[in-house]
Amino acid sequence: MKESAPLQVPFFRPSLGPDEEAAVLAVMRSGWLTTGNEALAFEQDFAAFTGAAHALAVNSATSGLLLAMDALGVGPGTAVVTTPYTFVSTALAAIHLGARILYADVEKDTYNIDPLAVEACLAKGGKDVRAIVPVHVGGALADMAAITEIARRACVKNPRVAVIEDAAHAFPSRTVAGFAGTLGDAGVFSFYANKTITTGEGGMVCLRDKEAAQRVGTLRLHGIDRPVWNRYTSPASSWEYDVVAPGWKCNLPDILAAIGRVQLKKADSFLKSRMAVAQAYNRAFAACDFLQIPPDGEGNAWHLYLLRIVPEKLRINRDEFMARLQEAGIGVSMHFIPHYRFSWLKNHYELDGGRFPNAERRFQATISLPLWPGMTGEQAAAVVNGVIAIGVSHYAR
């Protein structure tokens, strides 16, 4: 096996600096590390930024999906419509609540769920369907107008079909209709280390309905009926509380929320930087007939750069292409392994790729290239040159 070169361009590097360091030190010196004033302020800042009616900080987007689904009626005996082309947590959140998954293929020309396939799943699931969960893959937005209209029509027969946006990739995506994550009944964001803003680990749940938001607020901390963090800091706070539901431990600590508050202020500058790299890639790759640049559209957050090879134009497949890039010192990844390829889901849902031809074609041809704020022109050029050189040297003449 050929030895890889030292990594010249990592797949991702978080953009953290003195402001984040100062925010963390301030929390450390305060004597209060877990959920408190910083987390509450982060929620308020995020709601103000996005226009969300209610924003609740959690320890991960996975937790956020679980909580949002529960608050909007997903549970035993219900069904959730989503895509197989997403990280597995989108489905597992529903499965942990006792729901079954109805998978809808992605669109022919994008990575996002196909509204026509959603309608077919709704017909199949009938009154069991409680939620549609579109995913904004890579930061390119799903067709929310079509999906919310489908849910609206479904509610004539089934008044409890909610739209829960998996917006883990889609911050700060803006459209004329509003921010991604606020276009449905709920939206869930991720602040994992490689997301568009980060807290290291963390997430945010945005909801329209006040009662649903109150339930998320209760369930994210063991089902306790009131905020209890200040019982250690306020002489007026009572030690008493009640547990009114079987909740989970999903709260976001202040030490992470402090990083998030700083990152939130940089979200637009981070987006501008990612867009500049994505546009440089687009210009370079558009002329290559062995490549397809990613789909674009209004509000694209450019979290991922999903480059597709054209297999019939090359003598190597996607995996071999990725290996050549890694040998050249370029960090790459693959988004996503479709759910029907995972043994547990395949066995429990009798899934096969033939049912999802568009997702399978995306999977077989896609490479995720480095894309992060702060990438230099030299780093972007190294990626471009590496991709084109490999394509040209393995062109099927």
C-alpha cells in the first residue's frame, strides 16, 4: 500500500480564537460550569438571531430530535417519514421513541428528500404518521414549501402531522420565508465540532408551539417541573421540585454555551468564508466533464461540499478516487452512508438500495471535500489541483 503524504489540507478545522478562550475562562472563573445563565442567554441570542418563537439548548442535535419528536406526538404505534440519506440519528431518535420509519428517496438531482416520495409514504402510513423530517443535507435546503404543503393537506385527515426540520447542516440558512429550522413546526440544529458554528458538542431546538417548547424544556432535564440550577446559587431558590414525566439528561452546560454565544456572532462571517471556498471549487470543477458540482439554491449554508464523480467517465470508482486524494494529503469524507446499508436497519426494515435508486446513485459517486472558514487560497488550490489531477490521470478515454 502506498504511504500517504502528510496531510496538507485537513477535512475540517474548527475556527476558534481568543474570544472563545476568554468566554470559557470567564465561565471557569465564575464557579458555575453546567447549565445556567450562559445557556439561557445563548437561547435568547439564538431566538433573536433566527426569529424562532422558542429556542432551547441541548447537548446534541440527536437529543434535540428525540425531544422535538416526543413533544410533537411521536411515540409507540406512530410513524415518521424521513430520508435514508442522512446521519443515522435522524431515524434512531424516532426508533428510540417506539415509532417506525417510513423512508422516502431523495430527489433525482439533489441530496434532499423528494416531496413526491413523501406523499407516497404518507399514503402508506395513513393515520399513524406523526411527523415528516426533511434534512437539509450539506446546507442546501430541502423543498420546505412543498413539504409543509403536503403536511397541511395530510392534516385534513390526520391533524397531527408535524414537520420537524433536521437543520443540523443548515445554520445560518436564510430564505424569503425565514430561517431554516423555523419553517416547520420544529427545527433542530447541531453545534458538533465540525458544524457551521460549534460548541464542541451541543444543539438547539426551535419550536413554534409554546406547549411543545415547555415539554422539551421539562424533558431535557429528567422531567423536572421547573428550572433547578439556581437552587445552588440563589438564597431564595427552593430545593424542592417534582418529576412530572420520564425525561432524559440533555441540557447544555454553560462552559459550552459560552463558546456558542461567541460563535453565533461570527456565523455570517463564517458563511461568507465558506461560500468563497465553495465558489472557487465550483469555478474550477464546472469545466470537468468527469465531475458534478453540488446542487445550490436559496439559503445554502455550504456546510459540506458534496462533489460527485461521473463514474462512466473514469477508470476508478469513488473509493479509489478518495484514496488517491488522501495519498496526496487532502482530507476527505463521505456523506452519507444510506440507512439501508446499516445491518440493524436493513434487517429490521427489510431495506435494500434498489428501493432508493437516487440515494444509491448519490452514495456511489459522492466525495466530501474540505470546506471550513479560514481555509487559505493555497489550501483550496491544493484541493482543486489534486482533484483535477486524479481525474485527468484516470480519465476513461
